Amino acid sequence: MLLRKETEIHYIGGAEVLPPPLPAKEELECIEQLVKEQSETARKKLIEHNLRLVVYIAKKFDNTGVGVEDLISIGT
């Protein structure tokens, strides 16, 4: 049996359903919270809002024989 935390977010679909990147100021604030306080909320927010970049980079390696889903998982 596979248990998942309620706070996990799963996206099904293309890049158009992914959240937009954070504004620079908000991203910097999250990075500061992550570094100073090891904030789990800031960490999750940074990961979630950088998924477009992860998907973009993963698609570049699509011809390596590793599934895009696996590459995205590694990238997060």
C-alpha cells in the first residue's frame, strides 16, 4: 500500500497546467527562508514554481532512453 502526504501536489497534463515562475522578489524571499529557517513551505513553493524549467530541461534529454517522467522526478 502506498501512502501519500496530503500536502503533495500532482500535475497531470502539459506545461500549461503548471504554476508560473515566482516573481524575482518572492523567489529571493523563499530562498532566504529556506537557507535561514530550513522552511519546508518555502522549499515546496520553490520546487512547485520551478517545475516548468524542470519539464523543459527533461524534454531536452528525452532521447536518452530514460522516461520523461523519471527525468522530471529526478529534477525535483
